[in-house]
Amino acid sequence: MTAPTIRYQSTPTRLRTRSVRALATPGGAIYLLLAALMVALMVYNPSLSEPDQLMRFVGRIAPMALVALGQYFVVVSGELDLSMGAVIAAQVVLAGNLIGQDPGRIAPVLGMMIVFGIVVGLVNGVITTILRVPSFIATLGTALVISGLTFFATGGAPSGNPVDGFRSIGRGGIDQVPVVGFLPYSVVVLVLLVTAAAWLMRRGFGRMLVSAGDNAEATELSGASVAWLRTRAFILSSSAATVAAVLLVGYAGVSPVVGQGYEFTAITAVVLGGVALGGGRGAVLSAVAAAFALEVLFSLLGFVGVASTWRPAVQGAIILAALGLPLLRWRRVRAEERSGETAAAPTPSPGEETAP
């Protein structure tokens, strides 16, 4: 009697198969898209192939990537945060007018900005989870209130000029770094926060946050507080907007319109990165990679001569495609399942009565 031959698939083969399947998902395909866009951008702008110029380019994108990072926490929990742009503008104005030319005020004002971001996130969370106001309406109202106060305080014009020591957080960096040459502080901040976010999503909080977006009732039955999970997501979102504001002071200066539209770009990036808009699915690294892909795409469109006024239209088309294609795929699968069930149904025999 011959013993049966057991064939094991080699580890490299399994790894290759899993990698191909991962890249075929929306969250995995974004890395291929980002690589293709970067190659195209380097063709139009060869200077980006130099490590120090590439690092400076990444540093300018870092604030947008941080906003997408914060938006990810809210979206994956099943909510939306439309107040991020208003928070950025308010934080920029606070920094510009309270710090001034006194370096001794940097630390206290930074602390005040962090508290402000936490308070805004807490208010958004309470209104959404306790008062049961849809997050779209709640955060839109918060954004309008914050924007109104910011424009009232500034008269709609740029005001304030923080000391260069504060501006250097966003536009400064470390010189003579091996391999890259120049390493912006904004890139260091981005890497640290993305690493922390990826670690957090692998912990109990991250798993329960995704569960809350997928099935809030089941999450509540498991003993977790969905209201507190989502409130913490809003706090993380506003905190990420605060950090982005600190970096933007170095690049964009002090103006009440800094950060305008960032929340919609962040939502576009999150959806493009494969995060389900209703929550319950998506990877944080894919959302950040999608933010980079969007900014690279807009830079590339600028190099080929497409007017910047097309940017909202491009964002809208991306959102519609990212949401519409999975829906069409789901409907096709459901149609195939129903047709299979119909074909498998037994045919009644001649003379057999069929139940009404």
C-alpha cells in the first residue's frame, strides 16, 4: 500500500500569492498607483529624483497626509469629520497671533492648540454619539461656527507673524543626513505619527473601532462603548488637524483660509485608499498612501498644464468611482447568486400543486 503523497505549497509561493491578492485590493492597488504617478512626475520634473528634493516634496505633502490620517479614524468607525479644515485655519490664526515674536510663548501656545483640538473632537463626538446628530451635520455645524469666529477675529485677512523658531517646525529640517541629504521635520513627524497609528490599529482600540464601523450593535453587545470609541476617533481627527496646522504655518503662513478644503481631500484620499465610507474596513497605511497619490496627481496635472480649478472635479470623480465601482461589483455578484438559486430550485412534477 502506497502512502499518500502530501504536497505542501512552498513559503515563497504562498507569500507571492498573498502579495498578488493584496495588491489586487483597493487598499493594495493604491501603492502601485502611487509608484506609477511618482515615476510620471519625475519624468516631468527630473529634480525630484534627487534625494534631498524628494524629501522636501514629501515634507510639503506631510500636512495633507496627516489630515487623511485623522480622517481615517473617523471614517473607519462609520462617521465623517467635516470640521478639519476649519480647525486648521483656527489653529494657524491662534499660533500667528498668540506667539508673535516671543520664542518663550511657543510651548504654552502649542499646549493651548492641543487642548483646543481635543475640545473640538470631544464636542463633535458628544453631538454625534450622545445627541444622535448625524456626523455630517454635526461636524459641518462645528466647522461653520469655528470658521465664523476665525473670520470675525481676523476680518478675513492674514494676521499675525509667529517667530521663525515656530515656523521652522514646518519648513525646517536636519541637514547632511546620510542618503537623503536633507530630512524635513515634517517628514519625521509624519513617520512617527503614522507608525503610532498603525500600532494603535493593531491594538484592542483599533480592532474595536473597526468593529464599531462594521456592526455597532454587535460591538455594544461585546461590552465596548461605541459612543466612546467614536468620540476618541473624533479627538484623534482634530488632534491630527492640529499637528497639520503647526506644519502648515511654515509653508502657507498665517491666513484664515489655510486648510480650506482639506477635509474633502482627506475624505477622497481615505475612500481612494480602500476604506469603506460606511466604516468597518480599511487600512491606515493605505489611506496615507492615497493622500500622497492624490497630491502627486495634482502636481502632475499642474506640470502637464491642467488648471488647478479642475481639482474639485477630479476629487469628485475619484469619490464617485471609488464608491460606485464596488457597488456595481456587489450588485453583479448578487445577481449571479440569485440566478444560481433560481437555476438550482426544483421543478414541480406534472400535477403537483405548488404552494401559493
